[in-house]
Amino acid sequence: MKKYLAELVGTFVLTFLGCGAAVALGCDDNNTASVVGTALAFGLSVVAMAYTIGGISGCHINPAISLGVFLSGRMGPKDFGMYVLFQIVGAILAAAVLAGILATVEPAIPTGQLGANACGKGVTNGLIVEIVLTTLFVLVVLGATSKTNGATNNFAGLAIGLSLVLIHLVGIHFTGTSVNPARSIGPAIFAGGKPLSELWVFIVGPLIGGALASAIWRAIGSKE
């Protein structure tokens, strides 16, 4: 149970700090500073949690990563299901807290501005972007945490966090960047509207990407 709770806490932190930064900075792809700041917030959240709960649960805090790990044979079906459940709960709790805080701000910030994801350039474009970016991100996770990586394995959290920064710098313009179904589910529930109607893109896309990353890693990585 401790590792499941760790995933809940980690996903809460990622969603609250990442989406909170997007709201606080007024993330807009026409504002370079806000895009960079939001990207850093998501990446640094992952770094912080990797070195906080990595020794407990492995710090997946992302159903797409858990799927990639599961398909790579590094975890069983029970753990996979429980990880995803607790990740989603953590993200929903984070979005609820953030929405509650925003409701007390004068003037109130619309709940639609919860850092929720939406396809700014069309659904097909958004789906492709999420598949590609998630594939690259989960591939970094699988490689950086491989037992065959030797001493560099100790820096896996840093490599993963920095790669998430890069992923956001590319993806914010197109989808706001999800690559994480849980992180999208939480804010979409409270934002409603377009983020909720397009939520399927940010569930299906990242899960396909996680599966593709697992297939690529099995092809190029060590069997150990």
C-alpha cells in the first residue's frame, strides 16, 4: 500500500505544481516566458518526486509510464492497475485543491484555466503530438532506469525531469502537453468544456505512446 500511496502523493505534487504554475504564470504559447516557466515547473516536479518517492514506488506518477513498465515486464498486472488508480486519484485531488484555491481569488480565476489540456491545432494533430511526445518521454524513462545503465542510473530522476521540460517546450503550443492521462483527467473534470470533451485524446494518445516506447525499448535494450 505504501507504494500506491506514494504514487498518489507524487501525482498530486506533479499536477498541483505543474498546473498551478501554468495558472500562476498565465501560460500562453504567445508568451515565451510563461511557456518556459510552466515547462520547468512540470520537469522540476518530476525531479523532486523522483528523489522523494523513487525508492518507494519507482515514481511513475503517470499511467503511460506504468503501462510502458508493465509491458516491459518490470511490474505485474495488479501493481499496474493499482498504480494507475492511485495516480488518477492523486491528480483529481490536486485539481480539486487548485480549483478551490482559484475560487477564493478576487476576481475569481475561471476553472477552465486549470492547466487543462486541449487540442489547439485540431484533434488529429493533438493525438499525433501526444503519441510522439509520450513515446519519446517513456523511452527516456525506460532507458534511464535500466539496470544495465550502471552508475548513470543514479541520475535517472534528473534525466527524466529534464526530458519532460523539453517535451513541454515542444508540446505546449499544440496540446498544452499531457503525455500523462492522470494529469489530464484531474483538471478536465473541473474545467469541463473543451478539455473534457477532448479528454479521450489525452488518454488514448499517451497510452499508445507508452506501449510504443515499450516495444522500441524491447527491440534496442538489454533483456536483463
